[in-house]
Amino acid sequence: MQKLKVKIVFLFLFSFLAPATQAQQADTSVFKFPIQMDAVVIKAARGGWNVNAFIRRVKTDTTFYKAFRTMRLVSYTATNDIRVYDKKGKVSASLYSRTKQHAAGGCRTTQTLEEKTTGDFYKRNKEYRYYTAELYAYLFFTKGKICGENDKVAGALNERGKGQIEKSKYQLKQLIFNPGSRIAGVPLMGDKAAIFEPQVAKLYDFKLLSEEYSGVECYVFKAIPKPGKEDDVVYDELTTWFRKSDYAIIARDYSLSYKTMVYDFNVRMKVRTTEVGGKLLPSTIDYDGNWHVFSQDRERVKFHTVLSY
């Protein structure tokens, strides 16, 4: 049960993608399921823009993952706001901190500039009491110096280490950076995360829109469960904003939920990116998660992270 608890938290932490109001039209050429497109996208397609090639890009994108790998190679200041809630919705424990990542000579370290905690956020030995906090620290803090990292993505997404924690890291990477893929090893969930597979895709409505996001022209890809199919899927929403100029991901929203006799979770995440010195990097991350594993206490945690480069 302990292994399952770690696995579930790893998967759904971070964890780790004004539609046009004009008439929409279905395109049935993509993985045999219709995609509704707004008038701007239809016009672009008629003008020669390759919709199928774009959908393939959605499924195989690596820019988002590269942004997070690049984050480990640069210096930045992070504002970390983590709050744990009780069943009545009141804050029972919290951490607010400002940290500085120093990156130089192929190594990085984390310096705590400021930290305030409330409640029982830490155990007596200064270890994290909550798994969500522990795994947040894994993602954003270092213990001592870490060296030898790079921002190469070829093959990195499929790297699997030995041991339960390393397997969970692999599953986390797949869920956050390769959404829509099969996630092996999570009991009772099967292939329900694989939204591009025919047996799962038929449960979704897909949309492709043209929007401006923070002054940037974007194509927006949305996957939303069909009415009445919400209990049969894992992703309640997957929305990604791709910059038109180079298809880099500038924003992604996730909403996931699932319930079994052994565990349940309901998680929402929002990730935004920014460009610094020609490199795409994460800028803000919001997480709102409620999860429970049989025989363990339920965790209700929200965090907000702001990264300044």
C-alpha cells in the first residue's frame, strides 16, 4: 500500500496544457474521430495548413518537457506557497518560502532565502509530513549539489530507473509531459489515460481553435469528455496553447480524476511558460489536488509556484 501511495502522488503532482463563437465544423481525418475547428482554423486548413501534421505534433511534442529540463540548468528565484487543508476546507498546515537556485559549472544548488511554516508541515526531524510536499521538494529543491544534468530530451522521457521511486518518476514524466499516452503500472486505471487511442478517444470531444493568449497568437487543442462519459475517463480536461510561430507550448491546463475501491484522486493543474534568452522555461505552476489511498490519510493540498529568471 505504501508503494501505491507514492505512485499515486507522483502521478498527479506538479505535479507536473475565449474560443471563437463562430460556426464550427467537424474534421474526421484525424485518428478517425472528429475535431471541431473554429472559422480561423478552417480558413488556415483550406489555405494549406496541415491539420494532421499539427495533431501529430500535439502527440509527440517535446518543447514542454525541454522547458522543465532547461530549468535545471539556469539560476532562478522561486516563490513557493504550499497549503494543506482539512476536510472542512480550512488550512491545517502550510509552507511559504523563497528559494534561489544557483546554477554554475554544470551543477546546481538550492538556497533558502525565506521560509515560514504553520501547523504540522514538518515532522520533528524536519522531514516532510505530507507526501505532496515531499514530492514538491523533489521537483524544485536540491539537497546539496547536483551535477551532470542536461536539457536533452531525446530518449530522456522514456528513461526508467530501478526501484519504486524511479518507476514513479517515469510515470510522472509520462503523465505531465506526454499526456494522452498509456501509463503503465497504476492499478485499475488501465489505459484510460491514453486519450488518443481509439477505445478512449471515442469518449472525448476534441476541439482545435485559434486564440490569443497573453498577446501571443496560438492554436488551442482541447480534449473534453463527452456528456455522460465523465466517469469513464481519467482526463476531465486537457487544454494546450501552442504558439503559432513555432508550436512551442506556452500554457497547459490539466484536470484529472478517477475513483476505485483502493484509491481516488481529483487534481487540477495549470502550467505557464515564458521565454528567457531564447529559451522556453516554466514561469508559474498551480496545483489543486485531493487524493486518498486506502488505509492512508486523505491529502488536500494546493500550491502556487512563481519562477523568476
